Amino acid sequence: MKKSIIIEARMNSSRLPGKHCYKVYGQNIIEYLIKRLKKVKHANDIILATTNTKKDDILFNISKKNKIKCFRGSEQNVMQRVLFAAEKNKTDIIISITADCPLIDPSIIDQCILSFENNNCDYLNNAFIPSFPGGMNCQVYYTKILRKSYRSTKNLLHREHVTLEIIENKKKYKHLYLLAPSNLHYPKLRIELDTLKDFKFIEKIINHFGNKNYYFSCEDIINYLKKN
């Protein structure tokens, strides 16, 4: 089965417009995410799912520069955008990542993929029950399940939040929730990009590990923050 990491990203953030192109060491922050995702061992490819609006041309260009696929679709109907990105690329299993998690640990993503494959479930979420630090969020589910979910709802909130209809229907879909091991159990720690303050915090972490080290782990981040 083909497994694709699909990154949801757009430049028109309400709180911090253009945040994915804020620069650290001369690189757009989303490029740190892409480089880290390339270290995931159990996915076949990476697709950047962005919008077909002019302002997101820059994200399309970043995808070309970093040699990953790009799908452009609806700005508001994110559910459709992700589904169409998967269908166009003949993806069977979607590994869903948002660009708000630029320092997500590739090994955590691999753990999510393997747990999904080794259990009888339709949908896996490692953040539904808080245990990992925020920013290590990963969802894994079948394209056919997202297609079923898409066809069964016209709710605008569901269309905006890709897996919300799946999350709300535990009897309809088989859920699996992954919990962090004790060394990574820091649910109150937040490493997500939503505000300028968040960016400064993430920039500080990147600066600590240096401009050529893209692959520090979640545990490395925790150990650094514990000391500082």
C-alpha cells in the first residue's frame, strides 16, 4: 500500500500570516519540516497540499525546490484538498501533518505508521489524548476512510477540519490513540507555530542545534529545554 505524508499549509493564517516562510538561518521554516519529513522511513512520498490562490505560489515553489510533490486545491474546503491530493497520487494511507509542526520528530511519525499498520483500525491519532508535546501531532488513516467521511457530511466545520467527522464518530470508524513513552510524556510543552512568540521559541531551539543539524529528536528538544 502506498503511504503518503500530506502536509496541510497555506500562507493566509489569521493569527500570523506568512508564518511558514518566516526564516531561520536564511531558510523558510517549512523547509525545516520538509527536511525532517524526508527522514521518515515508512512513507513513500511527501505531498504539500496547499491552495490554488496566488499567495500560495510561494509554497508551490518551495515544494519544487525541495523536490516534493504539491497539490493545489480549495482554500476553505481542506478536507476536499487533502482527499484530492491523496487520490491524485494514488495514496492508500495518509500520514497527516500540519505545517504548524515544523519540528515534529520523524521517529514519532514512523511509530505512528507502524502502529497503524499493526493494528486493526481505520484512524490513528497521537494527540487526541494529550501525552506527546504539542507539535509532535500525527494522524494516520486510509484514503478510503477519508473518502467515506467526505461523502457523508456537508458540514462546513467538517470540511475545514479534515478529520473532525472521523473523530466525532467512534462507532463508525475504528480509532486507535497512541500515547507517548515516559521520556516523551510532556503534554504541557508546546512546540507549535501559531504566533510570533511561538516562532521565536522554535527559532531558539533551532539556533541551539545549529544551522546544519535538521534531525534532532523530540527527546533532544526536551533535554535541552529542561536544562534551559
